[in-house]
Amino acid sequence: MMALKVVVDFVCCQCGQPLNVTLQCEGKGLSSDDAVAAVQIPCPDCQEVNQVYFEPHGGVRRVSPYCGFYQRFEPSLN
């Protein structure tokens, strides 16, 4: 199995803070020429989560706000 350490530089999509992240990537898909991976990274400045799409060589394809579904339990009204 192929493994890479990838350094990704991007700007937070909410506050504009520049971020530098080192990621450990593993898997068979890394050997593909058109491989793209995605990761959710919280901004240490504003705490918003960025969805970062990147290539194995470190090129960033897109950064967008993470729109994950968070399950919150609330007390019943009855």
C-alpha cells in the first residue's frame, strides 16, 4: 500500500486565515494520475470546518464550508 505525507496550504473559506496542514495519506488510489482526496479541517482561528479537496502532490482543488449533518439530541417536549 502506498503512503504519502502531503503538505496542504489553503485559506479558510470563512475568515480568510492562511492554513498549513500536513496530512498522512494511504491507499491504492494514490497511484492514480487523477486522484483527489477530501478532508475536513477546522480553522484554529474561527473554528469553522473547511472541506478541502486536494491532490496527492499537495495541490488544492477546492476549499468550501463543510456542510456535514450533525445529529443533536434534544429533550422531548412531552
